[in-house]
Amino acid sequence: MRAYSLWSVPAIAWLGAIPTASRLIGVPTVPFQAAGEAHLALSSLKSIIVDTQFADVCDEKGETLIPPTLHDFSETFAKDLKDALGLELEVSDASEAGQVTIFLTLGNSSDYLDAAGAPTSEGYTLSVSADGVTVRGASPLGVWWGTRTVLQQAILNEGSLPHGEAHDAPGWATRGMMLDAGRHYYPPEFITEMCAYMSFFKQNTLHLHLSDNFNVIGQYSRAFSLQLFARFRLWSDLEALAGLDKYKNESYTREQFEQIQSACAARGVTVLPEIEAPGHTLAIVQWKPQLGLANDLSLLNISHPETIPTMKTIWAEFLPWFHSKTVHIGADEYTAGAAEYNRFVNEMSVFIATESGKAMRIWGTFPPKPEYGDGNVHENVSIQHWAFFEDNPLYDYLLQNYSVLNSDDSYYVVSKWSGSYPQAVDIRRTFRGDPATAGLWYPHIFDQRNATNNPSSTNSRVLGSVAPLWNDYGQNASVVSEAYYAWREGIPALGDKQWGGDLSESEFTSVLDALHPKIPGQNLERSIPSESSKIVEYNFSSAFSRRTAASQTQLEDSSGNGYHASTDCPFSTDGGAGLAISSNCTVTTPLSSKGRNYTLSLELKIDELADPTNATLLSGGDSVLMLTPSITLFASGTYYRLNSTIPLGSWVNLSIVGKGSQMFASVKALGEPRGGADLRLRDDGVKEEFLAILGVLTQFHVWAPVAIEAPLAQIGGKNSGWTGQLRSMSLTSEAL
Ligand SMILES: *[C@@H]1O[C@H](CO)[C@@H](O)[C@H](O)[C@H]1NC(C)=O
Ligand SMILES: *[C@@H]1O[C@H](CO)[C@@H](O)[C@H](O)[C@H]1NC(C)=O
Ligand SMILES: *[C@@H]1O[C@H](CO)[C@@H](O)[C@H](O)[C@H]1NC(C)=O
Ligand SMILES: *[C@@H]1O[C@H](CO)[C@@H](O)[C@H](O)[C@H]1NC(C)=O
Ligand SMILES: *[C@@H]1O[C@H](CO)[C@@H](O)[C@H](O)[C@H]1NC(C)=O
Ligand SMILES: *[C@@H]1O[C@H](CO)[C@@H](O)[C@H](O)[C@H]1NC(C)=O
Ligand SMILES: *[C@@H]1O[C@H](CO)[C@@H](O)[C@H](O)[C@H]1NC(C)=O
Ligand SMILES: *[C@@H]1O[C@H](CO)[C@@H](O)[C@H](O)[C@H]1NC(C)=O
Ligand SMILES: *[C@@H]1O[C@H](CO)[C@@H](O)[C@H](O)[C@H]1NC(C)=O
Ligand SMILES: *[C@@H]1O[C@H](CO)[C@@H](O)[C@H](O)[C@H]1NC(C)=O
Ligand SMILES: *[C@@H]1O[C@H](CO)[C@@H](O)[C@H](O)[C@H]1NC(C)=O
Ligand SMILES: *[C@@H]1O[C@H](CO)[C@@H](O)[C@H](O)[C@H]1NC(C)=O
């Protein structure tokens, strides 16, 4: 057997030696030996065959404790082929490939080596010929990554794969992102869709930061700190934890956390949970104020006799929830003394190992020093480096035999404003590393300015890379999907280099645009299939309707897409030629939500508001269009309000425009123009922008754009709170 490895030669030789013909352009790139010019059309394939002898095998070497079997992965792959390429192939188990099938099997796991030359279970061999396709993995996880190559190449090559052979393996075992779900709540569905997005680019780790708070600063009083924003996102009914989490609707129950973890694992992504202590722990101190340090209540007083027992109670409850081999206790930015800090970390590491056998990770904070003697953090605690002012990952940790994950803040994102960090991943950095790697960035490059600070690419203690997104300014700074948009390009750009790919900037741009519309398992952009830029168009006059049942009428979509709506609302009788809307009836569309870009237009007349501060015009899966009485979009728990409202009793055209990261509304009078009053009555067609208002350290505000999905599902109904008439509704995919 031959050892296939990209990394068995020094990185510089390998990268420099790769001629373009011997790689497939994808995200990441794939080393490939073509066999002639021929291609295999996937439409000629008869079925997917899973090698019977391995169908029930799971990868034991990856980070997840709930790995899917080879057969499970194959079923997901079959669904993906249908979603991405419209190809319907049955999955069956057999001992060998059939004529022109996709055969999924396992090979010798020592054939695939990572950057350090160690075997990895994530490698695979892809062979394509006129006889069919074989994906042979080091493990089922390796096969899964191989199927990502099949999908990507078929999308990029009009449904076919070039004849030849790929031998591919990731350079690093930990490749992914970190989401601050402590200071912003993300629904489970969003997290599983993010996992699907990451997985397509062969990332395998989603680190979830599950507790945090607004920064506590010196001049805050004790009382003020005790009511400052702080969240703990895991909901347990355990009596001993009653009061730790006060926000059940913004927390994950055990069942939800199971679903998140298994849905992510089904696509090869391990959820790595973090419960932060002894810093950033205001949520715990608000629950047990005696545990906080007097001068900064966001830090635990480790010497208080209840502190470590409390953290053990928390971990004892949640460890059984977690299905990763490693868990994260935070241990970030603690400023009250290294000795106590080290004692805390070590005691937790022994506790977690004893309780669960799991390994433990912390953020680099107090590097080991000779003067701490035996008190240094145990070598088996892995370190997540984030800033050079905290540690030098090479000298402080790697050379002292600690393993280090690269989360250098050169890839930090802070939503939606920051004094120092960008609001989307700075992908240009992935294309300029140091000269030793042909100018590309890789996970072993901690310092992009000073190569002396970087270990060799073959250093086995470099675990990989995880890039964080922080929500320093809490829930109302952004809506859920804005975390995705902050990462939209970052995930594939990092994914390529975290694996060991070598895409250039121009290749990256062209490939991503082509792949993007087909990424299976998610619809984060809430795109809606459409024949043209006009997605839906309803004229609510009776001429475009059809009675379908005693009280139901079908309302025709004239866009050509067939998105007919239905209603039990009557047509108006006062000559307005539209539907009479009230809380007694509803208009229901088959659509839910549309992401950027869009123009949503409504022609309507509002006659009366039951409660002027709380009327729902249109609701959808991600947002609600309201009058409060100003024109308002409600999303992710926040009301984003304009200054103006709609005049009552007159016909207007209300347009909501989603344009890139911004969002606008305009109201245009269809009859006599009106105006005046305290709250501006808007009917002049002028566009007003919706803005997020961030509270920064309770010291000042920052206004920032916000981009919310268009609500599309329902008008009227018992909670709508208005009566009036509706003449038309339309949606386009352009920002008009
Ligand atoms: C796998 O490959 C290694 C190294 O090439 C070899 O020593 C070993 O015998 C092989 N195992 C099997 C089951 O073929
Ligand atoms: C920490 O707790 C100990 C033990 O209860 C107490 O003596 C000490 O004053 C506390 N320190 C601070 C700074 O709160
Ligand atoms: C880490 O090292 C400590 C101290 O030697 C030990 O008690 C603990 O079991 C180790 N953890 C793991 C996961 O092996
Ligand atoms: C690191 O581990 C190596 C190999 O086990 C050992 O020789 C060396 O002394 C260790 N270094 C430190 C600083 O502990
Ligand atoms: C580069 O890093 C090395 C090792 O940390 C340090 O000694 C040196 O001063 C740094 N050089 C510059 C120009 O900062
Ligand atoms: C709706 O259809 C009616 C009847 O055909 C027509 O008079 C009216 O102008 C249409 N309304 C809109 C907004 O297109
Ligand atoms: C809704 O229906 C109730 C009972 O049928 C009726 O009393 C009420 O006036 C209706 N409201 C509207 C706004 O049509
Ligand atoms: C959870 O409930 C609170 C209080 O009712 C509300 O303010 C918040 O917006 C809700 N959160 C979500 C995500 O719905
Ligand atoms: C609303 O009015 C305030 C005060 O005049 C102004 O600062 C703000 O920019 C306005 N907001 C919008 C969305 O126009
Ligand atoms: C949305 O509009 C913005 C601004 O015009 C443009 O830069 C962007 O490419 C558009 N996005 C899509 C998905 O069409
Ligand atoms: C968002 O929350 C901050 C507190 O963090 C508050 O100051 C600000 O007014 C809120 N913005 C909106 C639009 O409610
Ligand atoms: C607005 O009305 C709805 C439906 O009646 C109700 O559920 C919601 O709590 C109200 N919101 C506010 C802020 O009053």
C-alpha cells in the first residue's frame, strides 16, 4: 500500500510543486491525477452502493462521540445529490460496486496523513472512470468529505466528473468557527443550517460559546452590575440549578441540544460546547452573588468555598448532554491572579476527566511560568490562542508541550461595530500568509507579520483553526441571519486553508459564486425558486380569484411561479377592489421569508388600529412587519422602528427594500397626499433606513445598518389588530 499525503513532504516543496493540472478547483482544492480528458456524467449513474462489510462502521477517531455510520452518511449524500443536482439515486448495501454506480467503501486508514505526517481518519480517495465512481475513505468521515468533492465538482462541471483519481486528506484535525450564542440567541434550526453550510466546505467544528455578559467596567455599582445583560443558554430543570438560566425561550433544552448535535454530526460537524468561567461569568454571579469578586462581578472569586463546587455542579449536569470528546471551560480574560486561576483550571480538568473522560480546552490567558512550579495548567489542557498580548503560542505553549488551537484575532468578527475588529471575516488575510507557504495562510501561522513566532507546518501540536464571531453588544445589535452573512465568504475562504487547500483569490471568487446556490441542507439566504426576478405577484381583486371551498378562495399568483395564496377574507364592497382585512380572517401564502435582496410592495388602506402600538401587517418565518405605530420590523426579539407611520384611511403603496446589508421602507400616497402630526405620516415615497441602535458599554450608542428578511406568510388573523383593505402584494429579488 502506498502512503498518500500532501504533507509528507515539507509544505514549501509541496505547494511550490503543484502544477495546476494536478488539482481540482473546489473549496477546498483537491489534489488530482487526471486520466485523459474524458468525463463521467453523473446522470449515467445507476445507484449508490455502500460496501456491506463497512455499512455499520463509524469513525472513532474524530471529535464527535455520535458519529454516523457509513450507511447513514450515504443516505444524507443521496439526499444532497437530489437537492443540489436533481439526481435521484437509491442507496443499497452490497459487497461490490455495480456497473456505473457510486461505490462507497473504506480503505486503509494509515494511507492518509495530516500536515504533521500522522494518520487521519478524514482522508479519502476518489476514483472516477467510465465504470463509475468509488469513494474510499480512511473512515466513514473520510468518505463523507469525499462526497463533498463529488457534489462540488459535479456542480462546477455541469453534472459530470473528470476521469482520474484524487488522494486527499486534511492537514489539520480541527477546522471551524465559533459562535457567541451567549450574548445573542440563535435558534436551533439556524445552528444546524450553519453546520450544513460549513460541512460543504469540509469544516468539522462548530464551537458554541454558551454563556457571557456585557463587559463590566469600573464605575458600575454593584446593583447596576447585578442587572446588566448576562445569559446562560442551557435550560435544565435540575433543582440545584434553578435560577441560573432565567430565559427559557432563549435557551436550549436538552432535547434541542441533542437535535443540534446530531444534525451537525450527520454532516461531519462536531459541536464543541463552552461554558465560560471564571471570567465572563456575570450570569452565574447574578444567580449566586456571593461568588463574584467584589471589584468586578463578572469574575468569580475562586477562593470562595462555594465557587468550585458550584462550577462542578453545573458541569456534572451538562457533561452528559455533550457529545464531543473535548469541552471548553472558557477561562478567558481572568484578571485576578494566575495562581488561583491555574488552581481552578486544573481542578476542573481533573473533575471533567473523572466525570466524563473528556479532554478540556481553555482560552490562552496565563502561560506557564517556572515560578508557578507545579501550579501551571496541566499539559493535557489544550489552549485556544486568540491574542499575542495574552500569550505567544509558539514559545509559551507549543514548545512547552501544550496543544494549541489557532483562533488568532486576525480572524475575529464582532457584530455589528467594534473599536478594533471587522464585522465580517477578513478573507484577504487567507491569501497572504508568509513566504514559506507560497504566500497563503494556514492554521500553523499565528503571526502574519513575524514568521519567527510560527511553528513549522508539521508541528503536531497545532490542532487547527477556529474563527470566532462575538456579540459584544448583545441581542439587538443584529438579527440571527447577520451572523451567517458575516461568515458567508469567511467559511469557504478559511475552510480551504484549514484543510490545506491552495485556492488563489480569483479562483475563490469564481468557484464560490458557482457553488453557492446549490449548497445542500440549508437555505440561510431564504432564497425562493423563481422563473424571473419577479417572485410573486397578487392582485387581490376578485377577477384573480377562484372559490375552492365554502369559505376559501384561491388568490392567483401572476408571476408564473404558481405561489397561489388562499384566504377566507371577503372582497370589499366599497369599490376599493381589494380584500377586506380584519382580525377575523387571514390571507395565507405558501411562502415564508425572503433574504437579501428584495423589494416587497403592498397596496393597502388601513382604516383602524385596535392598539396603535401593536398591529401586525404581515408576518413570516424570520420577521414581522408592524405598526407600533411607527413602521416597524420585528425580528430576533427586537423592534426595529422607523420614525414615521402610515396615514389611516388612505390608499398607500408600502415598499420594504432589502439591499445588501441595509434595509429601507417607503410609503407613497395613491390618493391625495397628506402629512404633518407628531409622528411623521409618511406618504411621500422617500426611503427611510431601518437601523440597529447598539448600546456600547452603557456609555454611548452606535447606529448600524440592519438587514432583515421579508415576511411573507400571513396577513390578517386574530393577532393582527387592524382593519382595512388590501389591493395587491408583490415581491421581487431586486432592491428597487
Ligand atoms: C495499512 O497500511 C500500513 C502502512 O502502509 C500497513 O503497515 C498495514 O499493514 C496496512 N493495513 C492493512 C489492513 O492493509
Ligand atoms: C473571596 O472570598 C473569600 C472567602 O469567602 C473572602 O475572604 C474574600 O474577601 C473574597 N474576595 C473578594 C475580592 O471578594
Ligand atoms: C489531564 O491531566 C490530569 C493531571 O495529570 C489528569 O488528572 C486528567 O485525568 C487528565 N485528563 C485527561 C482527559 O486525560
Ligand atoms: C516535551 O516533551 C518532550 C518529549 O516527550 C520532552 O523531551 C521535553 O522535555 C518536553 N518539554 C517540556 C518543556 O516539558
Ligand atoms: C519576531 O518574533 C521574535 C520571537 O518572538 C522576536 O524575538 C522578535 O523581536 C520579533 N521581531 C519583530 C520585528 O517584532
Ligand atoms: C387588479 O386587477 C383589476 C381588474 O383587472 C385592475 O383593475 C387593477 O388595476 C389591478 N390592480 C393592480 C394593483 O394591478
Ligand atoms: C369579527 O367577528 C365578530 C364575531 O363574528 C364580530 O363581532 C366582529 O365585528 C368582527 N370584527 C371585524 C373587525 O370584522
Ligand atoms: C423571549 O421572551 C421575552 C419575554 O417575553 C421576550 O422579550 C423575548 O423577545 C423572547 N425571545 C425570543 C427569541 O423570542
Ligand atoms: C429618527 O429621528 C431621529 C431624531 O430626529 C434621528 O436621529 C434618526 O436618524 C431618525 N431615524 C431614522 C431611521 O430616520
Ligand atoms: C444586493 O444589492 C447590493 C447593493 O446593490 C449588491 O451589492 C449585491 O450584490 C446584491 N446582492 C444580491 C444577492 O443580489
Ligand atoms: C439595544 O440595546 C441597548 C442596550 O444594550 C439599548 O441601549 C438600545 O437602546 C437598544 N436599541 C434598540 C433599538 O432598542
Ligand atoms: C401585541 O399583540 C399580540 C397579539 O395580541 C400579543 O401577543 C403581544 O403580546 C402584543 N405585544 C405587545 C408588546 O403588547
